Amino acid sequence: MLKNVQHFHPKEIFECGQCFRWTPLNEEKTKYLGVVHGCVLEVHLQGEDVYLHGVSKALFQAYFLKYFDLDRSYQQVKEVLQRDPLLKKSIAHGEGIRILQQDPFETLITFILSSNNLIPKIKEGIKRISSIYGEEMLFQGEIFYAFPTPEALAKATEEELRAMGLGYRAKYIAKTATLLKEARRFTKEKKLRPLTKEEEAKCAYDLAWIQELPEEECLKALMKFPGVGIKVADCVMLFSMGKTGAFPVDVWVKKAMVYFYGAEPKSLPKMRSFAKEQFGSLAGFAQQYLFYYAREEKIKLP
DNA sequence: CGCCAGGCGGCTA
DNA sequence: TAGCCGCATGGC
């Protein structure tokens, strides 16, 4: 149990577009079930307290503390962002939003799948991928499937993935999983023997290495994966690599930027650079508040 | 039927 | 570098 937790609402955390493996268990959406990090767990908000089921204290300390971003002062984040009067409404609407620190590989594959796709279909695709290539888990008598490792997913052919309804993204996912499998392999072997130039080049796809790069280089490195453009790279950086200055611009954020800031509707790159200038290292939080407001309120542009 | 969805890759000027 | 088009799929 986490006592007296502020800035934490399951509905807002899990419905603000950053994750796809949490499902509501009650009508009020205070209780969710999630598949994360090879675990199945429940999160339940009761009054001021948050209850986690299915996770030991040790695992909570070792992984979920960071996953739920519990070391961060959201009070402070909001105080700074609220200096922009145009953001106040969105922040008030999503008081309980937090940015999860998810697994980079899962986030990368998930957001490749997200391009020009629908949220229910993304969820279904991830579930299918996991049920074929992921490890089986038992939770309260029910079977769940963890998201696969790069090695497991690299076994999938483009045709197999296409047959799962992933569309033209199947090729990107198969290729990306293979790139990551090789990157991990050669990164390990590097400690044992000198690598050839070709092998060395493959290490540049290792996500653990990419994650440590400064934001601009990190973005460029991610965009080398097939099916990854600026939007997907921004999502991976923000939702799994702790790059809080990232500002993914999708259709909903675009609507919010036009609606609140009078942005030019067609220029996505300009919205992105404006927001990064305006919000700095807190741009990612601003993005989440704006996304959630726009989608919940179904903002329509004239 | 046409339109669209948390875009991207490829081509053109 | 900006602007356009095709792309798999399925719901409306």
C-alpha cells in the first residue's frame, strides 16, 4: 500500500495514451489490471491510498517505484507548467497523470504499431504478439502473456506478423526485433572479444546504449529503426527513456495546440519546436496534459 | 461505399 | 527541406 499518494489517478495514468496493457476492472476506473515487466498486477486507488496487488516489496523497490515515477514531485512539475495560463485547464483536468517509465523495447514495438492505427487495434495487436511470442503467466487462475524479448520476437517472420493483423507495420516490427536481437548479441560479445566493423555497427541499435545518449542524438538513433519517424521516436524517449523534454505531436496534441495556442494546423514540426522552447525539460508532461484534455473532451476544430 | 486512425517511407521539385 | 502519396486493416 502506498499511503497518501498525491497526483496519482489510475484512469488518468492509464488512459492518457502512453500505455496499452492496462485494463479497467471497475466502473469508476479506480482499479486496473496490468501486464508489465513479466508480471501481472492490480492497482487500486482507495481514497488517498493506492494498493498494489501481485508485486512483492522487493520488486516494488527494484522496479515499480521507478515505473510509476514515484520519486518525482508532480507538485513541482505542475507549479512550473502552470506559469503558462493556457495550460492550467489541461493540468486541472488531468491532476492524476504520471509518466510511466516503461520498457524501451516494448514501447518501441508498440509505437511502431501505433502509426496510422487505432488505439483498440494497437492494444489487440500487442496482446496477440504477446500471446504467441511471450512467456505465459498465471494470475488468479487466469493465463496472461508477457511482452516478448527481442530474441523471442525476432523469431517471427513478416508473414506471421501480417497474419496477426498488423498490416504494413509487420515488416517494420520483424526487422526492428532482429536489429535488437543482433545489437544485444554483439554488445555482449564485445566484452569477450574485439568486434569486426560490421558487428560494431550493429551495436548502435542497442536500446540500453541509445537510452544514455543526449536527447537529440537519442532521437536520431531511434529514427534509424524502420517504421520510426519523429513522432514514434519522441514517444519512445518520453515513455521509456526518461527524456522528459520530448514532445510527441499526434492528431490530439495538434488539436490542443491549435485550440489553446492558435498554432497553424498543418505545421507539426513548428508545434513541436514551439512546445520544446516553451516548456523545456517539462515538455513531455505538458504533452500528456494536453493529449488527455483533447481526447477526453474530444476537441473539435472549426 | 468513402473516410479515417497517436505516421512513415519514398518520391518529387 | 517541404509537400504529396500509398500503405494494411477494420469500424463507422
